[in-house]
Amino acid sequence: MEYVRLGATGLEVSRICLGMMSFGEPDRGMTPWSLPEDEARPLIRKALEAGVTFLDTANVYSAGSSEEITGRAIREFTTRDDVVLATKVHGRMRPGPNGGGLSRVAVLRELEASLRRLQVDHVDLYQIHRWDPATPIEETLEALDSAVRSGKVRYLGASSMWAWQFAKALHLAGERGWHRFVSMQDHYNLLNREEEREMLPLCADQGIGVIPWSPLARGRLTRDWDETTHRSENDAFGGRLYDEASDRAIVERVTEVARERGVPRARVALAWLLAKPVVTAPIVGVTRAAHLDDAVAAVDLRLTDEEVTRLEEPYRPHAVVGF
Ligand SMILES: NC(=O)c1ccc[n+]([C@@H]2O[C@H](COP(=O)([O-])OP(=O)(O)OC[C@H]3O[C@@H](n4cnc5c(N)ncnc54)[C@H](OP(=O)(O)O)[C@@H]3O)[C@@H](O)[C@H]2O)c1
């Protein structure tokens, strides 16, 4: 495994980040396809043994169950200081007033709840999962800054939002002397490259580490267009993200390059992302051991310029989706 700095920070992370949304009790939360603990544990252990030390979860994943599984796995298979632990806040965790969002009340209460589920006294990266239009960003940024100063958070990150919103938050934090976001977790893969317009150049300019979510387009880039899986048949959010008309041609190009190389398609799709200088670490979702082998092997796969051009050529602009 390779390790790189997260953006302009000194924090070293593995070039593959393990997406913990795959792990959680299926009857809790919104991912009925997620793996229960007994199936998740061997995969988490295998990832750690392969040197994948960067773990990304969220309070909302399987209604907290992903964090619980992550916490127990860290205790059992490694030590706290050997992982870089990232979680998120914003999604609704309970009905009624203050049950979600990014108010000072919600941010600080959800941080405590995440620390309890993860069984740790701090997280390395605390990310806002989305923008909260109902809360002044100054309130959120000040609450996040106090979380860092309290010792419960080491670095702050953000996830999918408009580039102007991220630029505003970065500017405000700098102006007020608050800790700034150091990373952007956004939707970026061969099937959706809209972030190349504004967000990724902003991140490059500001030294922000980019950790793309759904780097394999939730499995779309790894198999024939018409093939389905248990997850794809039960992935309501994923069903809204991709569009057959223009995406099928890209999947065919991935298939072509992978066949010529004699490697699985997932390796080609991840190698394409890993070659982008702005990308720190794709957050890969795995539901089988072989998925991990591919993610780890992708770090060493170098595509030629001609292959990159062929993979990118069929892309057409997409509607804004995912946030
Ligand atoms: N910030 C956000 O808003 C946000 C949104 C989404 C995700 N995330 C984060 O990003 C992580 C990854 O998301 P994701 O699971 O959608 O990512 P992904 O890597 O694009 O998709 C993972 C799926 O692709 C398939 N797959 C993976 N490796 C494969 C391989 N080598 N060969 C064949 N198929 C393979 C599997 O599908 P099957 O299971 O169907 O076989 C797997 O479930 C999440 O765990 C979470 O941490 C964040």
C-alpha cells in the first residue's frame, strides 16, 4: 500500500480508503444491501492487513450500526493509532426538531454519539455530509472549530456541495481564524465527471485532499451494463445517479481496456481516478474479498495516456445529482 498526505496537511493516509457504508445491520437505516457484522468483519480485517488504514463511515450509515461495527473492528484487529478514522454529520438521526442538520446543537451532540459508537475519544477527520441551508455556515464552522479545540477531532472535512459554498466556508474559516476544511469527499468517477468543472480546480488551488465517493459508480463500472447484483437491486440512491444513454459507452471502454490488460474492470476504473493528481484516495465500497484485492492492485496499475483518452472520450455532460 502507498501512503500520501491528505491535501496540504501532514496527515498520512492510505491511497485506498475503505468505505464503511458497506457494513451495517441491513434492517437498520437505508442500505438493506449492507453486510451484517459477521460478514463485514473478515473484509475489514483483510483491508487492514493489506495496509488500508483510512476508514470512512458516517453517523447515518445503517443508523449508527456502521460506526458500531467499525469501532469493534478497530479494537479487535488493529490499534486506534494505526488507523485514520473519518466519520460524518448532517443526516437525520432522530425525528423531530434538532434531529439532523448542522446546528451547533446537532454537530456537537452527533460528535459525542459517534465517539460512543466508535468507542474512541477522537476522530481523525470529521466531515459535514452535506451543506445545511437552514443553519448559518458561521454557526457550523464555529462548532466544528470548537470540536477540534476540544481534542475530539483532529481535522475537518466536507462532502458534496456547490463549489461556491465550499469556497465561502474556506474563506470564512480563514478570516475568523477557525480550523479550515482539509478535504472534500465528492462524487467523482468515470461516469460522473462534473466535479472537474469547479470543485476539483478549487481543491487543487486550496490544497484540499480529494477523497471521491462511489469511485466505481456503485459497481456500474465493474460489470456489464445489464448485469445486476443484490446491492444494485436494492440501492435506491444509486439508482438515481447514472443514466444509461451516455454511460453504457464508457462502461464498454472500461471493459475493452481491462480485457487488453487482462485485469478486472474495477482496477482500470480505480487506476483512472488514482492517476488524477488532485485525488488523494478513492473511498472504495467492498462486499467481497476479491473487491479488496482489486482496489489494492489498482494502486500499482499505471494507465497510458492513450488508454486514459479512450476511457474519457465518450463522456457527455450530466445533470447535477447526488446532493
Ligand atoms: N459522502 C457521501 O455522500 C457518500 C455517498 C456514497 C458513498 N460514500 C462513501 O463512499 C464509500 C464507497 O461508496 P460505494 O460503495 O458507492 O463505492 P463504489 O466503490 O463505487 O461501489 C462499491 C460497489 O461496487 C462493486 N465493486 C466494488 N469493487 C468491485 C470489484 N473489484 N469487482 C466488482 N465489483 C466491485 C460492489 O457492488 P456489489 O456489492 O453490487 O457487488 C460494491 O458494493 C461508502 O462506503 C461511503 O464511505 C459517501
